[in-house]
Amino acid sequence: QIVDEIVKLMEKAPAAEESGSLSGRRVLITAGPTREPLDPVRYLTNHSTGKMGYAIASAAAAMGAETKLVSGPVELGAPSGVTRIDVETAQEMFEAVMSDLNFDIIIMTAAVADYRPKAVASQKIKKVEGDLALELTRNPDILYEVGKVKNKQILIGFAAETEKVLEHAEAKLRKKNLDMIVANDVTVKGAGFGSDTNVVTFITADGEQTAYDQMGKADVAKAILKKAVSLLP
Amino acid sequence: QIVDEIVKLMEKAPAAEESGSLSGRRVLITAGPTREPLDPVRYLTNHSTGKMGYAIASAAAAMGAETKLVSGPVELGAPSGVTRIDVETAQEMFEAVMSDLNFDIIIMTAAVADYRPKAVASQKIKKVEGDLALELTRNPDILYEVGKVKNKQILIGFAAETEKVLEHAEAKLRKKNLDMIVANDVTVKGAGFGSDTNVVTFITADGEQTAYDQMGKADVAKAILKKAVSLLP
């Protein structure tokens, strides 16, 4: 009986190697969407729910890392042991990330808006007849800016694509100077926004591709962190 | 002791008059924001959380009405006794509402997007350098269209404003042929989107204005329905 209990406990606990494999390491994660206001009422956003990033933050903390999570507006609570910084816009996320890049591993899962309305109205815009052209301007490309200045950090990005998934993902890996990119086709069932599962392919800077079957996001998180640990200098 | 208990129960129960005041009546409520897609990933939306509309639906059902709730994407569960129809876009909400207007009271709390992107890309739009003009086109004005065809229905709209609140609200009441409009200044503390309270002024078609202090949304809901009952033919 007692032996059974001990065996069960050992099965539940992460492997010793895994549980301590990020001790003394600092991990930064971004998660969720950003919101880009047009006026006090309306905004541009996207379907990211933050689940993937929060799963990684939770796993990183469980593996012993000092974990910081810069999060756009989501419906999730901060995982235990994680320092969460809340932001709304891409510009706020950019500033929160660039303020401290002294991390061993940086994993950017946030779906940052590429564009924001050029002018933000201070009052609710009244509608007019007919069409309207909304002037958009580019947001800072956070992943690109971190890739440009990083030295020892392992930098991992995500590519949520709807077509030519691996091609787009590998181009992004090169352009942003990443160590690894996690590609997923958000049109695939069980891989899209809000899903509790994901279907991913890892592409590393040396060109290695590893495709996974559908997994729970907690398992995807562990696989990403395990790979990140193997890439540490 | 027993008397005390009975007194307590009587205090909790709605007044007999209130609880049955919508028996045999049909009430339609719209709630929440709409989402207007740019592509499979990005969309335009607003800060509506649906709390006000869901509170009205819940109160209408409790008052004995056959209650239909046409709801944009929100984080709330359907109130008990309410038939909920889920929609995403303004066009979908328009169709769901116009398909059946045989109601005694129609209360439109939804924050319907006035505009949608003119073209919806079937694949994720890749970003380009520099600025971008997003072509927007007008969505159907659901409140206006219902106001145009209504006969005996009591039609109630909301005006969530950030300036000249009563002026904008009264203009909307006239333009949309409403029986009553509920005006609120979303910049006021305790009256904005996502709040559990609201600070409202009722304006009826005969020009009567009734301003309320800050109330919980359940109490605002009851006040609206009580006023709606008094306006029934």
C-alpha cells in the first residue's frame, strides 16, 4: 500500500532533472493579444487568449526559473510563482519588455498587433454616412528589436499562420534572429486560438524541424522549455 | 423567530406586482460587443462586456417574460430561463434580430460596431513597411431599422457616450424612433464598460428625463423594465 502511494507520487512529480532544470535561470514570457484603441470605446485586437504563454510561464516557474510574464488583456489568472506585468497596447508591451532584457530565455507568445490607429480620438467617434478609411501605423516589432540586441539570451518566437506555415515561420526565424520558432497552423482543429491543445513544429536556427502531434498546451510548454534548456550556452 | 424568518423571506422575494408584471409578455434583448474580422486572426471590437444586457435578460425572465437574448461574444453564461442566440458580427446580430420582431419590449444594449472592414482577408494579412489605410464600411444600424418598422413594440436603446451625453442620447432617441433611451457617460467611475454598477439617465419619447444615482446593474435592469412596463400600450 505505502509502496503504491510512493510510486504514484513519483509518477506525478516532475523528473528531478526537469523540475530543477531552470533553477537560477531567469525566463521572460510575453502572452495574450494587445488592444489598439481607436477611441475610448473601440479597439483593434486579435483572437489570442494567452493560454499558450500562461502554460509556458507556469511550467517555467515549476522548473525553478525566476519567471516574468508580460501579458496583454486576458481572462486568466497569474500562474503561481510568476511575476505578471499587465499591458494593453503593443507600445506598452514593447516598453515593458525592453526595460529589462537580462534573461536566459525569452519566449514571445504574445500576438502583438502589427498596426495601431494613427490617431486615437479622445472622445467616442460619431459615425458618418458611407465608408471610412482608418489610418493605421506600424507598431514596434518587439521580437525584431529583441533579436537585434540580444547576446547570450535564447530567443524563441511563435508563428501563428493560416497558410504556408513552415515557410512563413522559417522566414520569421531568420528575419528576427531567433534561436527557435514554434510554428502552428491556427486553421487546424485543436491548434487555434483559445484551444487547450496545440499542434506545433519547432524550427531551430540550425534548420532542424521537429513536428509534434496534437498535445495539451501544458505539454507543449514543457517541450518548448526542455528544448530551450538544451539550447542554453 | 419564525416571524423574523418570514419577514426576511418577504423582503428577499420580488414584490408580487413586480415578479409577475411581464407574464405573457415577450422581451428581446441584445447584449455584448460585436467582432468585425479583418482576417482570420484580427478583428475590430469594443469594450462592452454584456453585463448590462445580461442583467436585463435575467430580470425580465424573473418578472415572467418569455425572454430572448441575442448576444455578441462575452464571458457570461446565459441567465436561467433565457433563450440565448450567439452571434459574432453586426451583420449576424442584424439578421438574428430582424428574423423575429414579434415582441412587446425590445431593449438593445449591444455595442454594435458601426463599421466593419470592407474586405475580410481569408488568410492572415502579412505586415508591410509603413502606414496602411484600412477601408471600413458601415454596418446595418439595427436600432434604426427596428425603429423604422416597429408598431406596438416598446423600443429601448442605450447611449454610451463620452461627452455631451444627454444631448447625444436625445438626438439618438429621435433619430431611431425609440420609446426610451438609457444614457450613460462611460467616462464616469462606476458607469463604464465592465463595471458592475451604472450611472444612468432615462429619457422617454415625451421628453421626460429621470437621472439615477450609481446603482448595481441588477437594479438598473429592474428600473428599466419597470419603466418599460409603464410604457406598454
